[in-house]
Amino acid sequence: VQLQASGGGLVQPGGSLRLSCAASGIALSDYAVSWFRQAPWKERELVASIRWTRMTTVYADSVKGRFTISRDSAKDTVYLQMNGLRPEDTAVYYCAAPPPNYQYWGQGTEVTVSS
């Protein structure tokens, strides 16, 4: 089983990125999926989660109103649309499933917000 996170990069403050999470060996559609991030010298932080049931979403306070988690059932992919990026959003972003124990993790994709 592998989760594959992609879409990171370097962006200026105020810019946008869309991260993608795909899986091999499992169907993401069977699980709730979350995005985490970890910045240097900081603890890992839960950024957003999405469940199949009613497409319920949860966000960290630090990203509410700027980030949107969604899923495409046809592509079996989960996305994290990040708008209004700030330097403090700089981190390695990971997708993981399923809560609460997160047995499966992606390798991470690096997001750098800098002018």
C-alpha cells in the first residue's frame, strides 16, 4: 500500500497550490483521508480531513477559509486546494488514512511560501 502526495512547490505569499493524494493498493474511497504538515522544528499538524459520509470536512483553525479539502471519486484522489498562502504555511505536507491511527502515509510533498 502506498499513498502518493504531489503538487508541492515554491510559491509567493498570497499564491495558490493544489496538492493531490492518490493511492495504490487501497481505494481511498474506502477511507477518511487527512492532510498533515510538518515544518522544520515544529510538531506535525493536522491540516484537514474529509470523510465519505456526507463529505464531512474538518480544518485546522490556521487554514480555515484558505484551504479546501475535496475528493474526486472517479479518480480516487483527494485534493488540498491552498489559497492565500503565507510563509507560515511552509512545510512538508503528507496525506494519510484512515483516522484515528493513520495506518497509511504518503511520502510528503514540500511547500515553500517565500518571496
